[in-house]
Amino acid sequence: MLMNVKAIALAAMALAATGAMAQTYPDKPIHIVVTFTTGGAPDILARLIGEKLTASWGQPTIIDNKPGAGGNTGADSVAKAAPDGYTVVVGTVGTHSINGALYKKMPYDMVKDFTPITLLATTPNMLVVHNDVPAKNVKELVAHGKKDGKLTFASSGAGTSIHVSGELFKTMTGMPMEHIPYKGRAGAIPDLLGGRVTMMFDNMPSSLPLVKEGKLRAIGVTSAKRSAAAPDIPTIAEQGLPGFEAVSWFALFGPANMPKAVTDKLSAEVGKIMKSPEITKKLAEIGLEPAPGTPAELSAYQQREITKWAKVVKDSGATVD
């Protein structure tokens, strides 16, 4: 009986401490780690969220870009951070569902080493080519690729959805093309614009403006349905590759064992930001669809994505040493 009373008392004390922590959180700057270079969708989301968090909570929000190893470098830094809610990461479909199957050695466990906070947004990738490529659709691109035999596709890093979208395309079409990984879009896009690489399955937010300016040509989008941001660009699936789908997503994760009250508070505030008309409008214009939810919903979604992409990686035979 005494043991039960003691256990109840300890539990009550822990609950009170957690509640007190949530009430005072945040009382110092929050760091949001972005696992890629500036300019891409993860960076755009982090900066929009950071600005609003600073305004709401009165504490600075610092954006830390830590690119490398397909996003693993930045994600690993958060996995090893203190689980107090002051260091979080904009995880991607690559860092939190693809890389575990693609990399032979991972510095972290995609599930066990993180606390899910909230899904942020989804976006299709867009297959874009250099303007000198003599193809305006998937059929023409595949015919040109099989004839040329030396086409290349860039990515912002091995293991990203941009990389695996290309591997899926190669598997489904039988078109030979070489993967050229970069440390981020900051290196990939200039080489694509300069014709040093042939194509890229880029996230829509970074390539759509270049397509609108006529600097790149869009061949198709990788989602099952056309994007509202570019309804005139057909899906790859509707161009003779039924079943082709590769959607990128971005979510907020903290280190494992974050206090539930802090996790829930951060999830609720970020969810409110993502649902605001101002942010929804800004994201829609660049092809990002807000998709905030609870930590439990993100956890379930991540598990489904891990299963899906493990099969894609296995079928494509892609690996990273």
C-alpha cells in the first residue's frame, strides 16, 4: 500500500513539473535546424514558422542550416540535442523515411531518436529539364534518353525524395540516366541552368518560379493529381506511367523523450500558424500544401512512409555507401 502511495506521489510530482515546464516554455531562443541549404522548401517553412513563433512567444527563433549526407548531418545534430523543445528539426521524407533504407549506415534511428511534433506540408516534385533538351513531355524525354544514353539527373543529396523520384522514374521507364548528388539546391540549380546536368525532380517551390520565368522546362509533376499551383503541368502518371507517385513532405521533429506538455504546446502553436490564411496563401502560391496534425498522426504517417519508400529503394536497387 505504501509503495502504491509513493508511486502515485512521484507520478503527481512528475506531472506537476511537466506542467510547470510547459507554462514557462519557451523562456529562451528556439533553434530550428534545416537539413539543407537555403532556398528550398524546408528552409522556406522554417523561416515562416520561426517568424511567427517569435511574434507569438516573444523569444527569438534561430534558423540553423546544416546540410550534408542527404540531410542526415542536420537531423543527427537534433537527435543528439537536449530533449527540452529548444532544438527541433524540419525533417523531410528523406531524413525520416527514405534514408534508413538507402544508407548502409545511419547515424540515427529515424523513429526511436526523435519526438514527432507535427506534419507541416506536402508538395509534389517537378521534373524539370534544361531548355536545350529536345523533349516537351515524358514520352519524348524517354525516347531522347534511350537514344542519347548519357542523361544525368541532379538532386539536393542522396536519399532525398528528389533522388528517389529519379530512381523510380529510371526503374519504370528503363531510361538510362546517372544520378549527380549535390549538398543542396544551391549547387544543383546553377548546374542545371547551365546545362551541366540534364534534369532534376525538384521540389516545386524552388523550381516553379524558374519554369514561370522560362529558365527551365517542366515535363511533369510527381503527384497523383495535378498541383493547384500549376494546373497546366500534367502529372508523370498521366503521361504513360500509371502509378508513378513521389510526394515530398516536411515535418517538425524534436529529440527523443521531449516532455509531452512541451511537445503538445509546440505542435498546437505551429499547427495554428500553418492553418492561418496568410501562411496558407503564401504556401499555395509556391506549391506547398499545409498539412498540420497531432504528434500521433505524424508518427503514424511516418511509419507508412517508411514502409512505402523501403520498397521503392529495394526495387530500384539504389544504395549509398
